[in-house]
Amino acid sequence: TTSTNATGLKWSEIDKVRFFTIGTTIYSALCIALHPVTVIKTRQQVLSNPTSNTPSTNKVQHQPTISSILKQTLRSKDNSNFSKLKSLYRGLGVVLLAAVPAR
């Protein structure tokens, strides 16, 4: 037996190529849109954790803010806006290559 959803559409009636293409496209667009946020979050986590070579002290570590990391990320030796924007999308190709087959 084939199951129907709330609209009465059967799975066999769906154009699967279009269904999976649209889903993959939307997921990829979301990855592209949210990647800069992920880059900033990852840099914040890396900067807030002391390295293993650092001797442990009882001092309170300074938690870098999102704005300070964004300013540091957007500072570049090259003055072009493209290179600054490119630094926020570093590693996106690997994320998309890993995510697209999963979707």
C-alpha cells in the first residue's frame, strides 16, 4: 500500500527529480547564507579556549565578542572588499561538497 499525506498526494505521483533538486538547492542556499555565522562562531570558540601548551592559571579568560571577531575577520592586508568577504566564506566548498550528497 502507498501512503498519502494530508493533501492526498501519493509518493508515486511526485516528480522525484524536481523534489530532490529543489530540496538540495534550498539546503545549499541556507548553507551559503549561514556559513559566515558558522565561521565567526568557530573562530570565537577557538579564540576563547586556551591552547594545551599554555599553563593553567586561575585567571578568568576573556571571551571574545562576536563584533570583535567580525572586525578581526574583516581586517585584511588587501584592501579590496572582495577579499574581506571571501574570508567569511573560507571553507564553504568543503561544507557544500559534504552536505549536498547527504541531501
